[in-house]
Amino acid sequence: MKKLFILLSLLFISACGSTAEIDSNMSRDIVDLSAKNQHGEQVDVKEEMKGDYWVANMIFTSCTTVCPPMTSNMSRLQDQIEQEGLDIRLASFSIDPSTDDVKTLKQFADKYNPDYGNWSFYTGYPFEEIKELSIKSFQSPVQKLENSDQYAHATGFFLVTPEGKVIKNYEGTNSEAMETIMSDLKKIKGAS
């Protein structure tokens, strides 16, 4: 009877998909961060995302280089997730919270037709806190460029588990990487 229970448990686990089915290239915990979302609501990001797989990136609204294509790719990813019927959340963190207040961030976000039910945009924290999140959780330094309003930052999309562990980094400026992300999301969610 015990062997039958173990066998059934293994079958159930394999049918649901798991992170073991993807090639992980990271293993970092998400640090705690209190933030305001695009609606001005104060949230604990880690707690808000708990229990869900999610994909995160780092942006800022006055970015003149990588942020617009990254946000466009995230929008494309959102559409593909919806088409596949997957329960995956998305999170975009502003690395320029002094410029990106809630109103500015939402105006930027609205251009990409987000479904705010599953895609959150975060701001409202000190720069040092988002810098810490980027370094400790995503292994990516953030730096304000001298004599400029621009920042050097990660262009990755980061896959985070329901337990708050960052397990994979994808190239967020590469539209073809969205196919890789979708393939991985289908594997972990048990889709075919």
C-alpha cells in the first residue's frame, strides 16, 4: 500500500510539472521589498507574489535604450501567457523611483496595454532598496550614469518560483527569448 501511495504521488507531481524540467541558471532568494504598485497601493512584493510563478524585470520610464523594447517583450509575453491559459504573474520594477512616481509609471505602463490583474509595476521605495533587490536577488548591479538621467541595469527577465526563489535569467531585449520563456513556463505549469 505504501509503495502504491509513493507511485501515485510521483505520478501526480510529474503531471503537474516542476522546475526540475527546465535548465535553471540561477538560485537566489527574492529580498523583501515594500513598494507601491501602479494603483498607488502599498504592498510587500514578496508576499503579494507568494504562491505564484512570476517573471520580473527592471525598467525606468525615461530610459532611452533598452527599457522600451524590454517592456514591449514583456507585453508580448503577457499575451502569450494569456493565450496559453497559464497562471503566471509579471512584475516590472522601476530603478528610478525618484522620477517614476506612481502616476509617471502608470502612464508609461499604459502604453503597453498591461492586464494589471497579472502584471504589476512597482515604485515608491528608496533607490538603495531597489539596488539591493537587483544585486541580491537578480545578481545584477544598478548604477546611475554620471552627468545623466540614465541608468545601467540588468536587461534580463527573471523567473521566480512561488516560494520566492529566482531560478532563471533570460535576455529581455531579445524577442526570441520570449519563446524560451514560454517553453519553460509550459513545462513548469504542466502544459503540453
